[in-house]
Amino acid sequence: MDTIKTEIVVVGAGPGGYAAAFYAADLGKQVILIEREQRLGGVCLNRGCIPSKALLYATHQIVNARESAHRGITFTEPTLDLTKLRVWKESIIDKLGNGVATLAKMRNVTVIKGRAYFEGSQKLRVETESGQQFVEYDKAILAVGSSAAMPKAFDLGNPRVMNSTGALEIEDVPESLLVVGGGYIGMEMGTVYAALGSKVTVVEAMDNILAGADPDLARPVVAIAKKAFKEIRLKARVLKMATAGKQIKVEMEYNGQKLEEYYDRVLVAVGRVPNSNDIGLENTGVQLDEKGYVKVNHHQQTDDPNIYAIGDIVGGVLLAHKAHKEGRIAVENINGENVVNENVVIPAVVFTDPELAWCGLTEAEAKEKGINYVVSKFPWSASGRALSFDRTDGLTKMLIDPDSDRVLGVGICGSNAGELIGEATLAMEMGATAEDIALTVHPHPTLSETLMECAEAFYGHATHTIAKKKPSFH
């Protein structure tokens, strides 16, 4: 095939890659988007964020039905049709994937389906179904993402040992499920399978689950999980797995003892690894760190001046919206602007039951950095809206600079925390003080009021809770 020339080539069509390609096209650039999968959208759309949230929503309806009896509404036990559930989930992915493809076409972004390999600093070879295609470019944006980690000791070649992709297929509802890893993937998928009827055991090597969040915010999640799951084991380590007929034999260390147990399925959720191998980066000036992540500066530029990188491949928090933001930063710098990726507030959300979300500093980070702060909390037991749908287990929390009253961090645990954290993220991006939030009129009765009253509590006069006295607004 003839060589195609373009101004910008984006390798990887996940939420960071296609966002960067679309933004570059909107700015008038000639763009080629390369994706090895048949459907655009990357892991997030196809095997991560979207299908997992669809399953969490669907299975939560089972929990809601079971918990309605005390309200005087009783449902019969639900009947599961796993085939229909999978078809529904796939229909959502199809709609979104087709939407991304349509948007690419409307923007005149050329999409090439195939595996990209760097021949040099400004040349790519793409292995397509119809043969090799060469692409020469002025600038490239690398957005090839990451993959679920599978330690060799657990990689039995047995489909009963699943990563997150396999778990999302919901092939069956195992009677017993072991989840290795108490991070957000393990806890979210454990929640799905527990609602469907599996007896779920979570094993976590550290002394707490959801390690990135403050313990007081994770506590309500643990409380609900202990009721929904068979067991949560902390400071436990899986040593070995082996196929045992239609089950998986698992050896682990827990409470100073070695255990041998059998499970119908195992979900390994112990993190992700960058997709930096076998893409020809050695033919460029791109440098990797010791874990295989691509090194970039504050402009998202690699050590090769012609190649930028964004998203999971550069490490940090592995989140779709972080990749999206980095994609825009890369495009703006390619477009001649001087934009840096510094002090950007990136919210995190865990879609467990209840949801857990935070932005800015956690207490652990503030202590590690020696930053002075005051904590203000508002319990959802004092929220009329939370009480109206029986979810008073939540908590809204702020870390506030005692000298300037600037909001340093916000954490929310409770129903729809993922929707609420956007206000906190905006407040922090705007440099808001607790007073700014406290003086903002929030609609009643809503969960968003918990942010206002949390800020008011910092000053000692929240309406619906008794707070420590602090000098009034200045």
C-alpha cells in the first residue's frame, strides 16, 4: 500500500485517544486514528467502565427489590436470564461504539483498524486485515492504554480463573467466587456477583480495602460488603492455584495459617500493566520507566519530541477522564500553545454500594506532604433526602486549610457519590473556600446539600448537625 501522510496520528481509540483525535480535528488538524479492536472506545467502553456500570445498575435492582419489604412493597424472588442480561449489556456497548465511529466520520477523522508499530520517530506500520499500511506523521499521540495484570502463578489457562474482562461476560453465576484484590475492580465485580447470588470471598494483601481512599470514607462500603459477601480477608496472600476438576484449588496464607480451599471461579483483580511492549518504541526516542510506563513531561511530550503520550500508558491514576484531559493537553501543545499538566484536580469514583468518590487531597496524602488541614464532616443520617430512600450510611467530608479556608480535598461515600463529586471538583478547580460552598444555595431536599452543610459545619453552624464552634464568616 502507499504511504499515508497526516499531521497527527493517534494510536489507540480509548477515551483518551478518540477525545484527542476529535479535539485535534475540531482545531482543523488532519488526523488519523488507529485502533486494533473492531469497535472504538478502548477498554473503558468495551471491557471496563461502561459494561461494569451497566451490570452494577442491573444487579442493584435485585438488592432494591429485596430491601423494599419494610416499606410495605414486596416482590417475588427475581428470575435471572443471563443471556438477556448479556445482550442488554452488549447493546449499550454497541450504541456507544457506533456513536464514537459516527463522530469520527463526521469530523473527517480517518480510522484505520489494525495493530500499529513504530518504524521510526515519524513513521508507523499498521498491520490491517488487508495488509500493511504505512503512515507518516508530523506528531503522534500514544494512547494504547493498559491491560489487566495476571501473575504467572495464577495464569492456569483455565477460563474459571478470570480477569476483569472474563468476569464481565457473566457466563454463569458461580456458587462460590474468590476475588483476589480488594481494589475498585474487585469490589465492584464482587458486588455484581454477590447480588446475582454467588458466595463471594475477597482476599486483600493489605490491611484495608480500597487503599486509595480514607478509611472513614471506605467504612460504609466495608459494612455493606460484609453483609453482601461471604467474607473479606485482609492481610491475606494467595500462594498458588491449580485446576481441580470443575473447581479451582487455592492455597493462601491468612491469620498465620495456610489454607487450602476450592472455588467455582476466581477473579484476579490485582492491578493493570501498561501496553508498551511490542509496538516499536525502541525505534523512537521514547523512554520507559522501570514499570514499563512511558515517561512524559508536563506537556505530555515524551523524550521523543515528535511523540506525545496520554492515559494509562503514562501511569499515575488509571482513569478514563484523566486520559481525556491529558489528550486535550497534548493536542493543545501540538497546536502551538504552552499548556501544562499541573495541579489538575482528578476525581476518583468507586461504584460499589454505597459509591465512594474523592478529589484533591486525602488525609493520608496531606499528612505525607506535611500539609496543615482541618476536617469537616456531615453525616448522611442528618440528610432528609438520604433518609427518604433509606441510605443514611453516607458521609460527606472536606479537608480545609485552616488559614485560608481553601478546600484542599473532598470525599463522599454514599448513594450517587459519583454524581456529587463533580461539584467538589469544580469548587477546587476554581480555588473555592469553604465559605463559597456554604454560601451557595443548594436545592432541598437533595444530597448536594450535604456539601453545603459540610462547609457550614466548618464554621460551626450547620443547620442539621451540631458542629464545633468556629468564628463566623469573614
